Amino acid sequence: MGPKKRKVLAARGRRTGLCAELQPGLGAELQPGLGLGAELQPGLGLEQPGLGLGAELQPRQQQQEEGESPVPSVYFSTAQVANGRLSSGFFNQPCVTLAKEFLGQVMVRKFADGSEMKGRIVETEAYLGGEDQASHSRGGRQTPRNVAMFMRPGTMYVYQIYGVYFCLNVSSQGDGAAVLLRSLEPLQGLDTMRHLRSKQRKDTGKPLKDHELCNGPSKLCQALDITKTFDRGDLATGTEIWMEPGPENISGGDIVSTSRIGIGYAGEWVSKPLRFYIKGNKCVSVVDRKAEKGID
């Protein structure tokens, strides 16, 4: 989250600015905090074998095929929901808007045996690209590693840190803009999540509590078994991972806006309120009491 040397065309409109190179010395996730500015290991995140950049950047097939009947929803228009899933129309929103709209939606991970795990999104971070000094796409720089950030909204950008942990982001409107999924509230398949997490834990003492299973970006990816193989996948058409409308609407009064985690190198962008979470949810990775008082 090497190909032949050739010019790569952006998948969605012409953009400005270049991609942020990661700063050295950032701590691994499983400690509160890695955003899109987290450090990557040299050589990681290169193009997957057999995937040509030119081919990948072609618009993907639309989610709603002829004859599909959209599922009505009290919270979403029929353009945003198809067959009970969030479709391409939902992801086609500005980055900050999408980061807030993700809150309360349900992520589904399906395995080959038909079993599913589900979690409600409770924390996100917006990375705007362009002038955003914390973004991998700062200044608009596009590379084989971060090309998913420039693809159609709803494309997964999965990057690796320290050769071990993964973080999942979703592209939005805007040049190189993407939303980092920071935390989930586990809903289904908790025993499987706990097993997957335990395989990579250094401390194998006490079993993880439910709220500890997905309360951080890399923890989330461990619990749902999300790896680099999902990079550049489309959430609107995926068969192994997708999103469904949440059971309830999240109002503006439920959302806390605060600074992002682990981006101390990003200058004035360090304090920008681009992290969003559901107030009072126990699964949030880092709580900001001062910001919460501001919405009381």
C-alpha cells in the first residue's frame, strides 16, 4: 500500500500535489496511532505481480449490474446502496465527508468457507493529499506503492509497516485523498478475530477483551485478516470484503473531531481536526476528552 518504468495516469481526474514519503522513527501500530504517514519498510508496497499499472487504473466495472434491485434504506439513497451493500455512489464523496459517513457503517469480511466477520466502524482519519503534509500522496506524487489513493472512490489502499503490520485506507474524491479506518466495534465472528489477533501477539497472556480486538488500524487488519493482497481492491464489487449500511444513523452530535495520531512530522497539519470517532464508544483507540467537551 518493480513495474516497468512508464508514466502512470491517474484514474480519476487530474490532480495536484505529490505523495508524502514516510518519516523514519515512527512506532509500530499496536501502539496508538499510525496514520497514512506511518513508516514503511524499503521495498514494501510495490505493485503486485502481474498487475500492470495501466490496466489497474482503468475504471472498474460498476457495482450495480443490469437487473439488480437496490435495497431501500432510511439513511441512504438508492444510488448508494445495492443488494444490501454500500455501492460506488456512497464512496464517491469528499474525503472529510466520507470519513464521517463511514462512522456507524458495517465492514464485512467473508472467507472461503462462507463464514463472515463483521465490525461497525467507530473511528477514521482523513488524509487529503495535495498540501496535506501527513498524507502519503502529499504534493500529488504518485508511486506504485500508493497508486490506489488515485483510483476510483472506494478503492482499498493497504500499506505495510515494519514488514509485519497492515493498515487499510479507502480512496475518496480528491487527488490522492483517502480515509484510514482506525477502529471497529466487533459484531460477529469475535472468536475468529481473537484467534487471528493472538497469532501475532507478543504477549500471549490474558485473552483480549472484545473492545481490544479492533481498536487500532493494524489491530483491525489483523482481526479481519486483511493483507496487501487487498490493495487496489474495490469495496463496491469485492466478494471477500465489503461494507453494509449500519443499523442506525450517526448524527453530528455523536461525532468527535480531533487531531490525527502519529503524525508529529507534519508541521501545521499535526493539529488539524481530521480524526473522527463516535463519542462514548469503548472501541475507539484514543479518546480526546477536551474535544469531547467541545460538543457537549
